Amino acid sequence: MKTIAIDIDDTLNDFSETLAAMEFTYDEKYGLDQETFKKYLHWIKTEMPDGERKNKELVKLRLTLHREIYKAAKVKPGASEFVQWLKSEGWRIVIMTYRDLRYVLEDTKDWLQENGIPYNYIFSTEDKTSMCNVWGINYLIEDSIREVVIAPEFDIQVFYPIMQKHLDMEFETKAIGYSNFKELKQCIA
Amino acid sequence: MYSLKVELLKKFYSTMDRTVMKLEAKDYGFDFLDTILNPITGTQLDYAEIKGNIPKYKLSNLHPKVYDYFLKCHIEQSCNVCGYFDKLQNNVFVFNIDGTEKKEGDELAEDVKVAGGIITKYLRKVNIEPLVVLSGRGYHLWCRMTEPVDNEVLADFILRVIVRTLATMENSGFDKKKVNISKYPHDNEQQNCSLRLFGSKHVKNQVFSHIFHPTQGALSEADSWAYFKEHMDNQSITPEHLTDAMEKLKGTYFEVERRA
């Protein structure tokens, strides 16, 4: 059986756009003072400084805010139909995410169901290339630069939704970019 | 022998949710999933994850016999079962102490050992003898109750001990940032974190979860099982004892020998 791994955030949904557009107002429930909240929110919306990646307060706030985004993000046009098509073609579908499913499994499952996205399994990992490699998954749909560059080196066929970050990418890749799911379907069919 | 140990584990962790578990195994792949997700038993895979090269499987809808089967595998050392705490009340609570920095070999970081020692000291002050179990990079300090107690009460008690421990560490020149102390169960209804049960070898480093005896130090595997039972029979505390301990802890603070 052919198996394909599919990322969620910025692949099936518009995570980054929703995050950029959503306004979060300060609330004492976050357990931070207003200035810290503002600083952390900026990092969450832009980029986390390397030295702050183990900052527990920051990680907790990011998880809290990301949960809101996971619920609010919209499915990309054609995504549901594309995954349904894969299912009808007999593919084994693995939803492969960086999300910490200890905390957001139900949100994730609800979103997939509400948007009519079928799947066989949900996998969570910080290293999708290794997980695909070890599990014998030869196809990956993914936006992350890291996987787009590295995974093809392990004979994993990667398809990525072309975003600005890919246009700015300094690395060469054998991965295939696509503009919409119709185009992706043509690549895979 | 295995069935006795299975029953011991079930008795010790009697309030854990036996319809779910996280399974840590060396095995992986879709054929392996087909094996453990046999449709006759109804076992479901909520998700699989790889962290630190160990495949982990969050399983749900477990039939009691399937739960027992995996406990047997846990005892036979072919996998690790991590249990989920009840969402409201539990008969066990745990201080999970880990080092935040990677160390070479099996040696635990000094700050981790110090933290474990200080927590034990605070618990003994209020007449609680923890069951100290070697985990991967630190210790699990299990405390068992004779009856289930609300998670909020348990979490409150644990937090009071942790706060005192970190203060003692800081004032004695130890680096509390090198230690991560987490509490189980949590103080909210979302008990979504699991913890490895006593009695298996760690899937990654193949080290058995040895128990540290209060006077004899690290015990052998056989002696660890014997002490596990002895501790359950003799050291489980009543809810009244916990209430009393909460009171006694007020105003209690230790200094320890400063780091050289």
C-alpha cells in the first residue's frame, strides 16, 4: 500500500495567515505581566530567539495561543477534496505534525473531522524526515524548509506549497513545489 | 510470577485510567501497528510519536485483558507502559525529577541527586516515605495513598514541596535551572501526560527502574520488586495523614550543605 504523510499547519490550513491576523489581548490568566506578554507575543508571531526555546513561560503561552489558531485556521481551498481523492485511490494517509499532541489531540482531530479530511493515523515528531525514513513513508507533503531540503536526500518525494519562505530559500531542493491542490493532484496522479 | 507482578502493579496504580496508556516500544512500522490494533480487541491508536528515537504509541479503548497483556510485556522488559492519571482523583502522586542537561553515560547530574535528596528530606519531615525509582535522567518519587484524593489537593501539596526544594537548592548554591521537577497528577482536569510505571527496563538505555532503598541504596531487580510490595503494604498514607502533612509543612524550611 502506498503511504503518504501530510502536514497540517500551512499545508492543509492557513496557520501563518491566521496567526498574523489574530489579535490577542492581554489577560491575567496568562500569568504574565503586560510587558512580558507583549514581548512573548511578538516572538510567537515572528520568530522565537534561539536562547528562549526552553523558556517555560514562553512555551506555555505559545501553546495556549497556538491552540486558538489550530481551531480558527481555515482549510486551504481544495485540501479536503485532495485528501479524499487520495483515500479513494487507496493511499494510506498519515497526518504528520510537529504539534504536541499531548495537549492538542482533540483539537486536531476535531478540525480534521469538521473539514472532512480523512486519515488512517496521526503521527507527531520533531523530525519528519527520520520518521518517514524509518517507517518507509516515501511521500511527504510539507512546508517546512528543513524537511523540504533534507527529506529528498533520503529518497522521500516531497511536495511543498510554494510560500514566500520557499522563494527566499538559499538551498537547492529536489522537492516539488505546487501552487494549489489541483496542481498537486496532477503531480501525484 | 508475571501475573503476580501484574496484580502488584494494578494494585499500586489502582486509580490510573486502564482504558488508555502510552506504550514505548522498540518496534515500529505499519505491520506492528496492525498487530497491536487488532480490531477484535478494539484497541485504538490516538497517535504515534517519536521523541529521542523511541517510538511511543498513545493507545485508547483498551480492553482489560489487553491492558494486562501490555503490563506483562512491560514486566518482561519488551516495552514500557506509561500510565495516565485519573482526571479527578488519584491514589498516587509523583515528583518527576529530570536533569535539563544531557550527561554522558548513566551518571545522574549532581543537581538532580541533590533535588531528589531535598524532596525526600521534606517528605520525611512530614512522615511520608517516597518510593524512589530510577528513571532515565533522574528519579520518580512515588507517594501512595490508601484512598484516592482530589487532584487539586495532591497538586497543592506537591507544589509546596517543590517550592521549598527549589528555594533550598538556590540558597545552597545549586543550580535549580539544571533540574526540572514536574508534578503528577496535574491540578486541572486535563490529565494528558503519562508516566512510566515501575518494573521495566527503559526502552532506550535498557536500564531497569531500580528502587533506591532508604538505607540500602539502589536495589537489585528482585529486591526492587520485593520492596515495591513492602512499600505499598506499609508506607501508603491516609488522606488524613496528607492533610496533617500539609499543616506540618507550613513554616518548614531546610538548609543543606552548600555546594563546594
